Amino acid sequence: MAWLFEMEDVSYTYPGGIEPALDHITLRIPRRKRCALLGHNGCGKSTLFLHINGIYQPEHGDLKWNGEPYLYRRSYLAELRRKVGLVFQDPEQQLIANTVAEDISYGLCNAGMSDAEVARKVDEALVRFGLDDLRERPVHHLSLGQKKRVALAGVMVLRPELLLLDEPTAYLDRLHTKLLLEELETIHRDEGTTMLMATHDIDLAYEWADWVFVMHKGRLVLEGTPEEVFKRREVLEEMQLSVPLLFDVWEALDLSFFNGTLKRPRTAAELRYQLERYATENKRKMG
């Protein structure tokens, strides 16, 4: 597997802290995959993000981008943060300009682009993220869903290779969660952007992710495909984490033996399809 980012034996303790926020953690992010990061509050997810985009420097261990070690120089870090986009859980921490258009332009201006190029890229982002009607709207007049969309647009306008999402669906209703996930799917499909989403939503991680990481007390405890990770029920329960509802339902139905042709479903639609297949085939066999 090709790795976009690598973290080798990294430790970090906050000033005045007793327990390390990251405790000799080794983690590799596969290129062009949608990755979910699970774990309770305080397990080190946010600290991990702040190391990936170079805001924090580890006390011990090494970080690599495309196989090359991080350099903690201003010019290197500025370029790294264009490649690694970070969307915070609370968009209020990210939206700093007066209007939607101004906020989206902020990163472009800092990148030293010409006024004409900035204007062109902002126009494209406003249309792409469905924000054109809100171009001159003050950001403090936006709804939470709109603010999250502006924050995402402001990051993606720089076309990062890796997109870090800290609890992106937190406090969103079902409709706005669906819209956000559709936008992420479009970004991943059209641009091949690697994504790492920190989330408490086990069901979302199971349905959405290609690769899952589970952290506990600053350490990486599990990683693998969703099926590989959630099969480790006993390890998850030790950390007081659950398994996805669909995973539980499929285990309870115990239909996987049926000719070996039924694939474990990751969505409600897939579950419905598999059950219909089973019913149709079983009816045919019963004749």
C-alpha cells in the first residue's frame, strides 16, 4: 500500500501535562483512501491532526510526507499546510473574514496568488459549494451548516492532497449531514483527495471509510478495513466502543454462509439488497 503520510514512534506531551497526548504512536495514512479515526475524547485525535499539518512538532519520533521527513522551517511548513487541509469541528475557529467570499479568499491571498487568480478561484469555489448566493453574506449571519460548508470551501480552494476533518458532522441534522457527505464523496471521486475524518459516529465510519484507525490514550490500538476493525469486538468493548448497528444486524442474521455469495453490507440499501437476494434464491431452491 502506498503511504501519503507516515508517523513513526511519535510522542508528545503538552506543557504542564502528565500523561502524553501521543504515546509512541506509529500510523500511516494510505494514499487516496477515505480514512476514519475513532476514539473517545482525549485519546489524541486532535493532537494527531496538529502534528500532521505541522502546527506541533513531536518530542520524539519522525514524520514523513511522501516518504520525505518533515522539515520544521517556515517555508516548508507553509507549503505543507497547502497540501494538508484541516477543517475544525467548530467553524467559528476557522472563519475569520467578514464575508463568505473574503473568507474563502484568505488562504489564496496568503499563498501569494494574483488578484485575478484569487478572484477566479473564489468564484469557482462559491459555485462548486453552492455558496454563490451567499457571496457577500456576513459569516456571522450563516447557519451552522452553511458555516461548515464555507470552512470546507476555504480549505479545498487550495486543493490539498490530504483533507483532515475533525468531527465534521457534529451538531448537524440528518439533511445537512447527508449534504456534507455527498460533497466529500464528490471531492474524493473527482480529485482523489486523501481524507482522514475524526468522528464519534461508529455507523458513519463503517459506511463511509475505506480504512479505520482506533486510538486509545494516545496510542493506535487497531487499524484496517472496517470489517477487519469491527470484527475485533472484544478489543473495542474494552475501550467502551461499540460496533456499527448494521454490523451487529448482519452478525445476528448469520446469512454469510449462504453459498458464500452474500457480501457483508455497509449501508441500509446494501442490507436490503442482500436480504432480497437471499429470499429470492432461497425461494427458488425450495421450488
